[in-house]
Amino acid sequence: MPHAVLFDRDGTLIEDVPYNGDPRRVRLMPHARAAVDTVRSWGVPVAVVSNQSGVARGLLDQRQVRAVQERVEALLGPFAVWAVCPHGPDDGCACRKPAPGLVHAVCERLGTDPRRVAVIGDIGSDLAAARAAGARGLLVPTPVTRAEETDAAPETAPDLLAAVRLLLPGAQGAA
């Protein structure tokens, strides 16, 4: 059983609205509530790892990122850790996925080894960050997931609840 489950935010937990800083535009992905509730019911901490390059691009500020985070928590309950990269793709930081920095940051905060956590995301950079950190990665493809990302994924699931069931054998959860 994983020591924690780390979810990507946009396209995984909530619909991907590019550079969204408006909590009124937050919509849950199918089965997000059931998936998160199922993980919590097993006593496993849940966390979020999210690139938010809109901050570096000047399209969002930290207040807007927090407002969306608060809306997600209003819909799904509190997460043990939120790890957010505010950098742009060319900033060369160690936290922006596909780099492992966000996964490492969550593991440090939770006091666990990255090899004992799972990362669930919708694109290849989510799984690359998991792999780079030594974590287990599961892909839940969406219409924006490229075929080569799906083909390269070590594990895929058709939706979030199915992904959680792969991580927690015997978990049912309400669909």
C-alpha cells in the first residue's frame, strides 16, 4: 500500500482550464470525489502536485492559485500537502514536472520515501516526475493525453477511481 497518493491538479482532479485563477470555473473530473475519499478511507494521505506556469507568465498570481486550491478543497476536502511550481518551462527549476522536485517536496513534508508513494496524472510529465523521484506513476488519459504518453505509461487506468483501485487492491469506492 502506498504511504501517500499524489494527484496532479489540472486534467486529473479538476477539468483543465488553462491558467485558471477563478474558483468559479473549477469543475471536478469524473470520479474525483470517490477516488480521493477512497484513498482517505484507507488512512493514506492525499496530496497535490501541480505546475502553475501562469504565475511565471504573469497570467496568475499566488492569491488566485490559492483561491482555486481552496475551491478544490471545498469540493474534495483537505489535502495533506499542496506542492505547486510557479515557474515557467524555461526557468530551469528543479520542481516543475517532469522534474521530481514536487514529489520530493511532498515526501519530505510527509516524512516518507518517494519509492513508497504513487503519483496519478493525465500527461507524460506527471509520470516522468514520478519516475525521476522513484515513485509509482499511473496515467489516467484524457482527450489531451498524447498517444505516445499513453503508450509509454507503465500503468494506465480509465478513470481516477480505477487508478485508486489499482493502488489499493480490494478498494471499492463509490463510482
